[in-house]
Amino acid sequence: MSLSIKDDEIDIVIGALRPDLTSFMNEWRTIFSRFHLIIVKDPDLKEELKIPEGFNLDVYKKPDIDRVVGTSTSTIFSGYSCRYFGYLVSRKKYIISVDDDCYPAKDNKGILVDAVAQHITNLTTPATPFFFNTLYDPFTEGADFVRGYPFSLRSGVQCALSCGLWLNLADYDAPTQALKPEERNSRYVDAVLTVPARTLMPISGINIAFNREVIGPALLPSLRLGGEGKFRWETMEDIWSGMCVKVVCDHLGLGVKTGMPYVWRNDRGDAIASLRKEWEGVKLMEEVVPFFQSVRLSREATTTEDCVAEVANVVKEQLGSKDPMFARAAKAMVDWVKLWKSVGSSTSSPGA
Amino acid sequence: MLFPPLYKPPFPPFLPSHTRPSIPSPCFALKSPSFSPMATVSPTPLLKDELDIVIPTIRNLDFLEMWRPFFQPYHLIIVQDGDPTKTIKVPEGFDYELYNRNDINRILGPKASCISFKDSACRCFGYMVSKKKYIYTIDDDCFVAKDPSGKDINALEQHIQNLLSPSTPFFFNTLYDPYRSGADFVRGYPFSLREGVPTAVSHGLWLNIPDYDAPTQLVKPLERNTRYVDAIMTIPKGTLFPMCGMNLAFNRELIGPAMYFGLMGDGQPIGRYDDMWAGWCTKVICDHLGWGVKTGLPYIWHSKASNPFVNLKKEYKGIYWQEELIPFFQSVALPKDCTTVQKCYIEISKQVKAKLGKVDDYFNKLADAMVTWIEAWDELNPSGDISAKIPNGASK
């Protein structure tokens, strides 16, 4: 953990899609207990949450969400999107967010991975999006920039987003997991790297961290599949949000890292059952990827909120007519920026 | 001097519409059935008649003894740099051809001027005279490394796997190489991009002495790379990287003509930028023609740290020239009618002359040498241009 970051600059946001968080919280206790937690209960979840003692936390349930944003708006926080409510109400600089079916993982030496510490390290060391370093993260112990890396690019840029990975149940889509039901990810790749500028990737919401003050409004609930469900196989909301975030980061000159930390993702759900539902999302990506690759934001967009608003506009103009889902997503993005401005603490600091 | 992101992708969007199929049915869209859990992983083909190993040397080839179990089936092309009267001893049992400076001069005549002298950049002569589809090049101070389980790494086998399986430059896969056993494309990865593109280059890494520049070596003389990163990944389209020639393999039929290692060494103002130059040209051309460049595994064990003061002298100009070179390569736009590697390369040479000539006269000479190289390549390899329409190599 970087000595310059205080624990009270960090919020850990957990979206609770299942009521009994006892084993989840206990497994993470040694890592989480020194931080403030925000637990947001999926508004569709009927049962009471079970949370063990000994944590410093705030729990938000449907009535709380209704009270803050109004009953008509609170529907945007259903399912996995409930975590965005936590991002909205947090007042901290850094947010770390992990799905409630993930436990701490062990590294290649059998040592428990402190995912929080690794995410914070990722966020507080520079990113290097303009040129690829073949030894991956040059700021990590035992590594550096390689021969041929321009010196003027070695100070890097601020890292706004840290995308972690998953051992055991990887974040595959339903068709892939259904075809290989026994496959589990056992490969621990000891690296963190910056995703190059203008390179897009599927950003999974299962294990992420970000600098809320810099990029907060760009992580947003907006694309909701018609058949969206309570398994990651049945969603695309994080993938959509991640594309927006990357485009905004590229425009503002901020970095996105991927790689460690790993979390251990527990087996859950049936890929074959989800197969039918998620096909819609799979088809959408064929439109979504080339669209985001072509988005160019204007020079006037110098804050994250402005960038999100511009992306929403382009979504509406170019994708809105192709599928009503996109038109709804565009509107949701515009509404989100308004909501962020009114409820979220102001984050109008321009990108680095 | 900070770079604003002035790079633009060659042509948006990255999914050219003529290659976008309609959404196939689930079985079709996924990786080939050989990846199902029931099938066994097929062994990597040896390719012993399709691959040459090119080794530049000035001293001796003792290091080959350690590589014998992995290299012996293959034909070696030894490019002897420095004094041609010296005899380089090749260990028994290897099938090889050896070229010294006299041979290079004899074979290329006046065009030999494009081949560096007293620099390992001369290795690219080996690429030119090879008749094989694939090249693996390795430095004579690189040995067999061990993986974390203690097993010897067959670097050549891994490079072959990398070259024979597709690359995915258009969208980054967060689980790295999706074609490796135990991995796949992650949720959100478009199915139309899952076939990938042919892999032109496989860039391996080094344990022990890392490939640092002279200033970094001077500041951290004791740093050793002990981190084994168990990943191979495609370097995304539009992204440049520093390509190291110490442990490198490529599809010569696809990208060979772009692998010119420039004018270095004796009589030249710069050294240790040969592979960098080839790498930037190669990446720009691969991006334009739709081929992939991978980096990561395999590791070799790099045993010798060269003298940092000697390196500093060689690199000195390169260190400040690269501040001009990087924006240059980031902004190179190749016209659509550059459909072969040679045409792309000649076009780049023109732009080098036009835009870098004013940085230093060296770049005018280099631009001319680039043209000479292509002329020499085409003379020695008269089978015609390699078109971008070449089909995929046999995948796993």
C-alpha cells in the first residue's frame, strides 16, 4: 500500500445481489475491515441482507435509493447496476468494487492477494498509454522502461481506472462457458499493464477500482438488456460503461490499467440456462465495438461530465435508430450526468 | 516535452465492413471445435524444413550447445560480423550456412552498403538469403531459461505456436492470448473478431539481464528481471512498441522485407537502434496490412550485460532522435494502394526522407539504404510480392 494514501480516502462498494453476505464479508475481512464500505442492496432483492459484525459500513436499500434519487429513477439501479448507486453517494477519492461472489485469491506463491492494495498501487502509479512497454508495468519493483522507450513518455499519465482479473470462474460469456463447462482460469499472470490509448477492451465490472474524483461520472448504468438478469452472463451494462470510460480516458489523457489484482470468482449459475438470455448482448457488441472505436470527442469536452454528455449525444445520433435499447442508453447517460451533478459530490476537475 | 495523443488509427473503424460476417450460429462463432474439452491439445509442429535460425556472431557459438536439444533439427544461418578472416567454430552436428563480410559483399555487390558492419544489425542479411517461411533470430549470449516449475523452456516451440495461432489486434482480450489452452475470449468480445488475423511477429522476452538502455543500466546495474509473466498478448493495432531482436521470430513470407535492421555500427552515428527501427517499420506495416504482432512468452535467459558506457556512446543520438522518430511513426499514413510489404516499405522510406531528413542527414542515408534493401531483397527473392491476401497460416 502506498504510504501516501490514507485509508479514509477509499470506499469499497459492494453490490449485493444475494442476501447472505456472511461468508463473503468474512473471507474479505482481513483486507476490508480497515476501510469504509458501502453496500448497496439490489432493489429487486426481497430477502433481508445478512452482514456480519465488525465492519465500518453504510448499507443502502431500496427505500434509501428511492429517497435519494426518487422512485422513478431508482429502477436504473436494479441488478448489477446497484453498485453505481454506491459510486454516486460515495465521497471518497478512490473506489474499489468487487462482485459479491468473489473471494480473495492466492498468488503463485500461495500468498493471499490484497486486491485493495494492488488496485491502489495501480491507481497511484502512472500509466503509460502512448507507447507499449514490453516489460509491462515499468513502475513496479524489479522492472523499468526498456531500451527504445522514449524518455519524454516515461513520466506517464494519471491512472484513472484499474481493471482486475479473476481466477476460477473467468468472465466469459454464456456461449463460451457453455461450450467449455469445466474450464476454469488457473493461470496467474504476474503483470499489470496499461491499455494503450485508442485501444478498447471489454471492461468487466466484477473487480475494478477507479479514481472517483477524476472519472466518477463515466462509470454509469445505462445500457440495460431487455432480458438482463442476475448473472453476469446475462448483462452487458459493465461492458458498455467500460467502453465509455475508455473513450473518455483516452480523450482526457488518463490511463487505464489491466491485469493484477486477481480475485477468486466462485462458481455460480448455469451458462447453458443463461445462453438464451444473453444472446442479445452478444449481438449488440457487433455494433457497439466499431461505434466506440470511431467516437471522437471535441476539444471543448474538457471535463468527464462533458465527455459523457458528448458520448451520449453520439450514441443517440448514430445508434439510437438501430435499436431502442441504444436510444434508452443515451437518455440514461444524459440523466446520469444530471444526477451526478446534483447528488454526487462535484468532480468537475478536468482530466490530467 | 510531453506528447499529446497525436496518434490516429490508420482508418476508423477498425472492423472493415467487407470482413464483417453476419452473426453466425453459436457453434460456428466459437473457436474451432479442437478447443473443446474433449479434444487433446495437438502437439506443435516442428516446422524443421520451414524455419531458419539466424544468428549474428562475432566471437563464437558455444551457446548453441545448450540449445542443441531444441535447435538441432533446424538449419542455421550464421552471419559473421567483424573480421572475416577469423574462423567461427560451429559446434558439431548442426546444419548451417555461414556468411562473413566477404560473402555479403560478394553476394550483394554495391548493395552490400545497406548491411551494417560491426553491429549485430548485420543479421538481417540472414533474413534476406533464407529460403524458409519462418525465421527465428537469437543473440549468442542468450541461453535456455527455466519456467517457474524448473523446466527448460523450448523457446522455439513457443514462438512457433505464437506464429501459427492468430493474433487479435483490433480489440484487447483481458485474458491475453485467447487461443492458449485454459483461456478464451472474455465476455463482451465480439464474435466477428474471434477468428483473429495472421500473426507476423512473435516477440519473446528475457530473464536475468533485462533489455534496458544505457542510462537505465547505469542507474540500476544490478537489476535483474526475475518476473516470469505467463502471458502472450497481441500488441493492439495503432500501438507502437520497442522490438528487441534478441529473441524474435517472424513469418518471413509475410513481413520479411520490413525486417531491415538499418544502418548501424562502423561508420554510422548510432548503434543499438537496429531492432527498434525494424520494429517500428514492421508494426506500422502490420497494422496497415491487417497482421498481428505478439509479445510475451517465450523467455530466454540473457546472460551478458554489455558495457553501459560503450552502449551510451552508441545510443546517445538515438535517445534524442527517438523523440522525433516516435511521433513520426505514430503519424505515418500508408495509402491504400500500398498492398504489399515492399510498397509499404518504399513509401515509408520516402516519408523518412521527407520528414526526418531535416533531423539529421543520417536519415537521408537510411532512407536510401531502405530502398537498397528492398531492391536487394527482391533480387534475392524473385518469387514476387507478398500480398496482404495471403491466407492464414495453419492454426492450432
